[in-house]
Amino acid sequence: MTMVEIRQMQPEDLTSVMTIERECFTMPWRESSYLAELSNRSAHYLVACIDSVIVGFCGEWVIMDEAHITTLGVASQYRGQRIGEQLLIALLEQAMRHNARRATLEVRKSNLVAQQLYIKYGFRTAAVRRGYYTDNGEDALVMWVDNLSTLEYGDKLDELKQNLWQSVQSA
């Protein structure tokens, strides 16, 4: 397990981001979509780096009091090292800094690894979007966490971060 440096995504990061994007997703976004997102005031995109090498990325929109997680991907050779978890924490903290009370995302019904991570951080399935993924007609689970602004959630997030840090240090 590795602690990564997480920073704001920059246009010059897009070559690396697009390589990971195509590796992670059967329907990858276009580079032009990321460029547009980087100039969107409601959008927040981050990259995870190990020794200046981008190994993962994520993004969300924060509108009013809601955060919508739009993407999260980790390069295949770095999966299983809790980098996705570090990125999720960074997104949730970013949402909280922007006064979001709730966060949502869609995840493939077959992506059990991602679902377990989201559940760990308080997300619960609220709905199913039938046939959401046009590449194969797979359903998406719509997941929400509704209590980002509470002290209890802040304490839970701090505890999970501490456990993650301890796990990485002892590995």
C-alpha cells in the first residue's frame, strides 16, 4: 500500500489521465471533456501521484449543497493499494469544504469492489438506473451519502483516514 500525493488536475496531466481513463472505462471520456471540466467552476478534478507519476484521478461537481462524483480511476498496476480510497477521501473532503451536505455517484452493478468502498464511506444504494451503460446495457446503482455536514460523519471520515494511514505505514 502506498500513500500518494493528491493535487489538482492540470491540462498537462491529460495525456496520463487519458491513458488511465481508457484502461479503466469501456466508454472513456474524450480529452476535450476533461479540458472543459477543468475550466468549470463547479468541477473539481484531482490526480494521485507517486514520485510525480500519475497513477489515478477523480472528479466531482459541487452544486449547491450536493457533490456528484463523476469519475474515479486507478491505473491497473496500482490497484489494490488503496489509492482509490485515498482519492475518494480527497473528493469527500473537497465536497465538505464547499459545504456539500450530500454526495452521489453511479456505479456499475457488477463493480462490487467499488461498491464496497463506497459503502465503507457511508454511501447507500438509493435507486437503479436500468440500462444506464450503453456499451452493454448494464444497470447503474445510484448511491448517496446524506450526512456529510454532520459531526458524526466528520468523525467517521477522520477514523477511516487514520485507519488507512496506519495500514499504509504498517505495510
